[in-house]
Amino acid sequence: MLARIMSNESLHSYIARNIICSSGMIDVFGFANFNKKYLCTDAIEKIANILGLEGCYGFNRLLHEHTHYPRIAIFKNTQDIAYSQGHYFYRNLWVSSTRPKYCPVCAKNDILELGYSYWRRCEHNNVNVCAIHNVILEDHCFVCGKGFSEKGHGLDVMWNKCGGHHLADCPAQINTNQEWLTVAKLIRRIFEFKFHLPEELVVDLMLRKLKSHVLTPDKGTAGDFYISLGWRRKDIQKTLDIRSAYFPLDNENILTALLHCYDDFDEFIDDVNEVSEGFNSIDSFFDVYRTNKGPIAHYVKEREFNEPNEWFIPFPRPQGYKTRGREALPFVNKVYSCCNL
């Protein structure tokens, strides 16, 4: 019997839980064949299909709700209109099983409400406390001291227990580090936010904030963030100017600057709202993927009810743009029906 995937449950947790549930029975869905360390694009798509989430839309929805990917996808420049860019087409995405942590209070509440607990996805390695309960996240077994890894406990310890003790029996340690709680709350709000944020505007906002910090006598690390984001802003503008298909995937410097400049996510959103004309909803790009490896982005939009998909080039290069000493041929922006991409 197929287990139901839970809110914010990591894909590795879902796989391990199904293996436990199917113990002694035929593994119809082949969960035991999935890699315990990494899940490739094909594996993610297979899990999505098992759950009835088909096509690019289902693939991206699973990425958004059960992996770390929202912290990458939340910031998008105005020419990036595919949730996971070209990963669905290129088959080149890998989701790793980072060392999991859990909140003892969440685990106890799960058992009271569901009869079992599960592993939440790892939102960020810098998150050390539960944003809801403000208790320290546990990354070792409180019974034997082993870490939750292949060399220690596997994920199955959540259900098989250790020495007769459930992980939920671990005494909760109240967090007293306000900075840890602030980081946890900000990261959680990023994962809960229902809209993409315009990357160019966010970086410009961060640069203005950081500049005011840099000009103070005690500038700390603000100067390093400012330099890093300054280079990032130049890369973004170059990408937009030449209609490049290659967008930066690493948003860590933006995220780090955000955590440095803001203690409250709502304040950050208010500041972005002041300079933005509106946001695209997170799911508005679930059904779009990039298809080519050339210099200009080609996209396919999935259609329902067996209708042909649409292939389109929304951002052709400016006429007269030169590449390698030759003038590039102008692209005509047309929509083509297609069925094989």
C-alpha cells in the first residue's frame, strides 16, 4: 500500500517510510532501488508519477514542496520563466540527502496526530532550530549518539526506534540564541512564500542596504557581501542584455545578504513591494521548462487534455547583436505547436 507523502516531508524520508511500510510485501513501486544519498531527475520524476503528479508540472510541484529547491527558485530575473530552468529537459538535477535533523516537539505532535513521525526536508544547513517551537534540531540519536547517516543510523530509526526509544522521546532543548531563531524563521518564510521575487530588484535592494552598512565604522562582513553581490548584479545585467540562456543557479550570496540585512521577512517583502510592479506566483512557471543548450533560451509550455505543447522563444537576441565577430541572425518571436519536447 502506498503511503501518503506528508507536508514538507523530504523525498528520502518518503522513500524510507514506504520501504518500512512494505516490509514483507512486494515492493511494487521499486522504492528499495532508489539511491540513499542522491536522487536524480529520473528518480524525482518517477516519485512524482507514483504520486499522480505527471509531467513538468508534477515534477516541479514535487521539487517545490519536498526539497530544498524553493530557496533557489524564489529569486528569478525577468527572463527566467521556468520554475526549475532546464532540469526537467536536461535530466541533470541531483537532490542530495544532507544530514537530516528533526525537532523532538514536531515528532511528538506527529505521533499524537498521525501515529507516526517523519523527516522534514532540510531547508538550509544554517538552520539549527525549529522555527515553530524554538527548540534545537537534533542531528544525533539521543540514545546511542550516532549521527543520522549511512555510517550511523539510517532514516529508518525514525520508525524502528533505538534501544526501544522513539526519537520523539528525546528531551527538547530550548534555544537561547536569538540569531538562530531569526534565521530559521526567515528561511521558513521563504519556503512558505507563494510568489517569485524579481532577482534584479532584490539584488539592487540588498546593495543599497549593504552600502549603508559598509559606510559605518564597524562594517563587519557587509563589505564582502557588497562586493559579491555587486559582481552578481553585473552578471545578471549581462545575462539580460544579451538574452542569455544561462542563469546563475546559486542564490546563496543573495540569501546570505538577506539574512544580514533583515530580521523580519515581512519588512523585506514590504521593501521589495515598493520597487516592484507585482510578483509571479510560484506555480505560474510549474508547467514551463527550457529545452536547448544554445545561447538563447527556448521554452516549452505543457498543455492539458492531450493538446500539443507550445515551443516558444520569448526573449530573442537584439537585432545586430554580434557574437564571435559576426552579426547574429535576428530571431523571430513565434509560438510553435509541438508534441515531442
